[in-house]
Amino acid sequence: MKTGSMILAILGAIVALPAALLGGLFGAAQGIQDTTPAGASLVGEAASNAAVNAAASGAKTYMYLGLLAFALAIVGAAMVKRPGKVGAGVVVASAVCAGISCMSGNPLAYAVTGLLGLAAVLGLLGGDAVAAGARRLA
């Protein structure tokens, strides 16, 4: 179980890097859209400071969350094979960061959240729960 958790966390980290870049793009588009008044052209409004600042703010937030999810997934994958539940907790934190970045509408962030969520469940169950269940059945 812990090997599967490690592999899923590594796969989640691999997908998290392009998801972070897409999260920045989606966040920037969302920031521009939120500051555009009704009836105004997008090109004319995008030149204003408010729209540019909102786009940069949204882009930075979602990109940094994606990069944090990437870093935590790598660290969690390395730690999940060790005894204890600390590595699985790090993978849970990574899945939460990826889940928050889903609010930008990024489709890759949903995939990362699913992979890291499954890795966290497998890491928390670990080999102990499976071995205890198998002993009860025998």
C-alpha cells in the first residue's frame, strides 16, 4: 500500500508542475474577468491598472499553490515509505493545496487532487491495516 501511495504521489507531482502553470494562466484570466465592468470591452479594460493588478494577483496565488502542491507531493512521496503517518500527512497537505487551486477552473488541478487524494488514503491505511484485515480473514 505504501509503495502504491509513493507512486501515486510521484505521478501527482509530475502532473502538478504543468497544473501550476495552467493555474497561473486560469487565475490571470479569472482576475481580468472579475474586474471587467459590464458593457466594457475586454481589451480596453485590460489596460487599466486594476485589471492588470487583479490578474497578477490571481495568477500568483494559484501558481504558488500549484508549486507548493508539487513540492509537498515530492517530499510526501519520499517520506511515505517510512514508518509513521507523517509522509501521508504531507501528501494530504499537498492534495489540499491542489484542491484549492481547482477554484480557478483548471482541469489538471482536478487530476492532481484525485491522484494525491488517493495517495493520501493509501498512505494513511498503510500496510498495517491491510495486514490486520488479512489476519482476521485467515
